[in-house]
Amino acid sequence: MIISFWATWCKPCVTELTNIAEVYEEWQAETGVKVIAVSIDDSRNQTKVAPFVNGKGWEYDVFLDPNSDLKRALNVNLVPHTFLIDKNKQIVWQHNSYAEGDEKHLFELVKQLAKGQTIVED
């Protein structure tokens, strides 16, 4: 499972999730991975999240974290912040920020997990 913390006002977040959306169907077919996007938009912007996501055509589950409870629990300070969770519900990798092409590295890690390999952080 991939959990991505993002916000509508965060351009790198939107770029990352859009790039993943373009290959998500293939990722799911190959590995069964599920992406969950958690919006950290504040209460003023929360009503914009659903129309924003629909406009982007993202096919993954999107949740709101209105009180920042999950954000705090996972020690997320900056977005985008992406977590990779294994079948035992353990965080095996996480990454702050986004550069074009980061999703390719993320998918390589997903494929390793799908094959039962252990992720080793460098």
C-alpha cells in the first residue's frame, strides 16, 4: 500500500499523484498495490478536495485529515510525504518531496515487496 499525504495547493504533490495516476492501473495489474491519498487541506479548503480530485480523474481513494490527527501520528511535517506499507502493515519506506521520475523508484520498491523481498533503505 502507498499512502501519500498531499494538499491541493502543493504543486509537487499534485504532480506526483497525477504521474502515479497515469500508471496506476498498470501498477495494480502487476502488483496489486493500492494507493491512498490523504489530503491535509485545512477546513477552508476541504470542500475543494473532491472536485479537485474528480477533475484530475484520480482513481485511488482520497481521504481528508481534517484535524491533522493522522499527519501528526505519522510525523508528517512537509508534503508531499509518501509511505510504502508492507503486507504486515509496517512502514518499510518513506519519502519527502517529489522530483520528476520519483514514482519510477517507488514502483521498483513496490515490485520488490510484491515479490516478497525486503526493502533496504539506502
